[in-house]
Amino acid sequence: MTKRLSVAGRAEDGFTVIELLVVVLIIGILAAVALPAFLNQKNKANDASAKDLAHSAQIAAETYATDHSGSYAGLTASALAQYDSTIQTSSANGPYVVGVTNATATGYTVTTATATSNEQFSVTRSNGVTTRSCTPSNGVQGGCTNGSW
């Protein structure tokens, strides 16, 4: 009786080469399907950081206007950095404020960019209306869809 059990146990000791190849093939197919979805995650994170920076710059601009009798005239990137120390004005480390343009008494445009792809995100305020626009880099959509965010 014990001889019969040990013979039956030896017949199922391990996996065959075919079984191992099938498992490796299935893992390879799953990796090929999932890998492209994860490759773009870093770019998406950089875009999200640039959008967040644009929003922080918008809040700093509103604070600037409060301190200057409701006028945005004279608003600069360095002035934004004085109101919010997290606003970066150089591309040395992550997203940064490219510049402030069209700073008048009633409006402004703040443009931010990612340090890696130079995709740009802008917040424009004109006569009380705020719009958000973006420019994709090298035709890659990333966080910029149809020119707005």
C-alpha cells in the first residue's frame, strides 16, 4: 500500500516545461497589456503639479490685487513668489511659473510649465472672468486636452 502511494506521489512532484512556458506566456501577455498604461504616469503627475502651481499662482495674484486696491498692474512672477513661497520661478526643480503677462488693472495671465516636457498651463483673468488654457508639448496631449484644463 505504501509503495503505491509513493509511486503516485512521484508522478505529480513538479511542473512540466509546457506548464511553466504557459505561465510565463500569460504573465508576458498581462505585462504587455498593463505596461503602456503605467508608462505615462510620471508625465501625468508632472502635469498635475503644474496645474496645482497655476492655481496657487492664481490665489497669490488675487492676494496681490487685494493689497493693491484691486489692481493687478505690476504683477510679476517674483511678486507671486513673495506671496507664496512654494511658487517656483525657475525650472531647476519641478514645475515653475514661466511668467506673468498682460498684467493690467483688470486682469493678468499666469503661465506655468513642467520642467520635463515644457507643457504649459495658463490661467487668465480678464474683467472678472477666469479661463484656463494649455499648450501640449510635441503634440502629446498629457494633461492638456483640446487646449483647456
